Amino acid sequence: MEANQGHLSRQSGPTDFLARLSSADARDLVAASQRKLFAKNEFIFKAGDPGRHVYFLQQGRVKICQPAQEGKDVILWFCFAGDMFGMAEVARGGGRVVHAQACEASEVLVLSQTELTDYLKTHSAAALLIMQILADRLRALGDVVVNLINDDAQTRIIKLILRLATRYGVRVDQDIHLNVQLTHQEIADMVGTTRQTVTSVLSQLQRQGLMRLENRRIRIESMELLDGMTNPT
Amino acid sequence: MEANQGHLSRQSGPTDFLARLSSADARDLVAASQRKLFAKNEFIFKAGDPGRHVYFLQQGRVKICQPAQEGKDVILWFCFAGDMFGMAEVARGGGRVVHAQACEASEVLVLSQTELTDYLKTHSAAALLIMQILADRLRALGDVVVNLINDDAQTRIIKLILRLATRYGVRVDQDIHLNVQLTHQEIADMVGTTRQTVTSVLSQLQRQGLMRLENRRIRIESMELLDGMTNPT
DNA sequence: TTCCGAATGTCGGCTGGCCGACAGACAGAG
DNA sequence: CTCTGTCTGTCGGCCAGCCGACATTCGGAA
């Protein structure tokens, strides 16, 4: 019954895997999976580990990070409650190429590769949904590539903020509140720049009155003005 | 019968979609699709077009290119005979975000989104294969991101050459022949640098005896030495 | 074979932001 | 409340490669 409690207490969002399945399909998937807890900063898996399970995040936040052979690791994305992760290596075989680390205490449903394959044989809607999610991530990474090539660091940071705000922002009065705590280093690792540059850009945006930071949470005062800064005149 | 002739005349490769399905699954897919020819430089689809078909390249070469709002378009990858493309927008819905352009006269099998959805309901092995391919592409793009952030332009160019050689190279005596004609601009658009920088790097690699160009085709004289140049001492 | 558009070779000025470093602030654990 | 590890703020030297430009070469169509 614990798995179902986790299911019921979770907030539903647009990337919420289980909520986008039919009740029967979701029930079958939950029944086939196991619930696991991870402490803050604990690795759910690391690059090099066998890729034998897929995960559905019920509560918490998980950072998906691709290490470089030499150089800076790159944060590819964060997973929030409802998100699926760990699917790519399960689908393509081979070991993990990314780390998945809990940014806060997190609860996940875990499904083994074998169980998943069996499940998908009789649940074609779920297979289509997985394809959608993989395709969404392809698009997101394609955008990251194009931005890395074409945009300066400030533009990349602003675009990241806008993306996060669009996806996870909450309107409070005139502002958009982004209730995710991100360090400057994390922002840097997402847009491929240095922590010092992020610090400098955020400081500038705050001086210009476009946003402010409260306890490492971003408060956007004008999405329109911010967006305007990403387009050349 | 023409569709089947195309099928039989194609060379089989590791990314070859149809060859990796069972005969029955492949036959059903071919039966549901239509054959189309595209002339060199013709667009199969462009960014902004509706994403209503998925394509299986039978012959030829197709460039998948993501345009930037402002700035340089980025070549995400080339598709070769056997490759599937156009799946992402079919899976996730919405219009195309990339262009697909034939680099040479090309023949494709075309399957509509509706037919694909129906097909996948009764062919779960194909759904798994599509998931694999999408996951492979995710990995490829993840690597591109990490390389853009961490590597200098020379390293990125060398890594691209090694990747292409590993995938599409043919051993001839001591050399590896890459039988794909690539302009310096195309290489630049794949690794996010300028044409001039590519010219300069390739010139240097040739002077060092690591590779040579014949009719715009790369001939690698030492994979090991090239690979050694991508790791710092 | 000829011709021409595209591709390649070359050059040097300029700059965004990396880098290493250090000091001060602060969030959160105990 | 205290303490400490992490995070943020600041600084200035340095350089990879972008950029614009122009000349030469070359592949492929006619």
C-alpha cells in the first residue's frame, strides 16, 4: 500500500509519467515496480553502473549529470516529481553514461529492465509515452547544442532561466517564482560556463531589476524584458 | 514490388532499422509505407513543417540540421541507408524543429503517424527498437554537449573524425577510408566552429601525417595517433 | 573540354570569458 | 547558538578562435 500512497500524495505535472497513463496501465506499472528512498546527495546510479532499471520519481529532485573524461561535468537536466529517468540505457543497452543524484531526499519507483520489457509488450500506450519523453529530451538537448554554439554566456543563462520558469515557475503577484534552489555552479554546469560568469550575469540582471534572488531561488520580475534580452536588435 | 526491390538492394548496417526487425515485422512496416525519391539538395522536410511522417532511408544520405533563431544552423547528424529519421516530432507531436535535406539522390520509405501508431500497437519489438534509436541519439547529443563545453575546436574536430571513422570507416591497407564527402563548412556545422578553423586544423593534421584528404574524403593514417591527440597528457 | 559557383587557403585584429586566487557571507547541521 | 563547509563576490591577465576579407583552387555540370 505504500507505493500507492506515494502515488496519491504526488503533485501532478505535465511531465508526469504515471498521470499520463490510463489508470489500469499506471496500476500495472506500479504493481511491477518497487519503491526506494534516497537521501540527499545520494547517487541513484553513477556512470559506469549497469543500466538495468528505470526510475519514476515520486518525490524529490534528481540531477542528471554527464561526466566528461577530462573537464567539467555537465548537468543535462533535473528530474522533478513525476519524471521518468534512467530509461535511455535500459532502452539502448550498456552501462550508464550519466550520474543520477538526489538533490534532496527522494522517493522513486524502480522497474527492472526485464519487467519493463514484459510490461511494454502488453501496454503499447506506455511505449508511445516513453518515445515521447525521449523525443522531448532530444529536442531539449538539440536546443542546448544550438545555444552553446550561437549564444554568449549571458544569453544562455537567461534562456535557461526562462526555460525553467516556463516549466516550473509559479506566478505570485506580478512575479514568477522559481521554487528550485540552484547554486551558481549548478547554473554554470547547465549552460557550460564558469561559476564566476554566472555570478556576474545574475548580479547584472539584479541590478537591472529584471530578477532577484531569495535564498537561492529566482524571482523573475519581467519575463518579457528577460526574453527581449535573448533576441538581438 | 518496387518497395521490396529497394529493400533488397540496400546495404545492411548496424543502424539499419528494417534489418533489425524480424522479417514479418519488417514486411508489415514496408507494406504500410510508401516509397519516395528525393533529388540531391531537396528538403524532405523543413523546420516548421507538420511532423506527420517518419522516414526510413533506403539509399542516399540525409542531413539533419537544427536551425538557430539567429546564428549558425547546426548539423546534428547525417542519416545513411537504413537509418530512421523524423521520428522525434511524430513521437512528441508538434511541428518539425529540424530540416532534413538530401545530400545526394535519396530513396526513402515514408510511414504516416497514424499508420505508425497502429503498427506499434501490434509490433512491440519495433517500439523497443525505436526507443533504442532515440536513446542512442540522446547519448550522441549528450556527448556533443560535453565536447562543446570541454574541448577546444581541434579536439572536437578530431573526435568527430574518429566517431565517423568508427561508424562508417572502411579499412583499406593500413588506412581507414571514410567514404563520405564532407566540406569544411559541414564539419564546422557539426562541431560548432568556423569553416576557417576547420580548414586550419585539417591542414595541420595533414602536415603531421595523421590523415589526408582525397576528393574531400578523409583518409586516416593512424587512428591511434589521432585518438591520442584527444587526451591531455 | 570548358566554365563557374562553391570550396579552400590565408591573414591579422579583436574580445568574451576562462582562469586562478582570495575574501567575505551564509545556510544548515549539531 | 556556534561553527564550518560551501557559496558568492570580486579582480585582472591572458588567449582560442571568431570575424571579415580576399585570393586561389577545384569538383562537377553542361
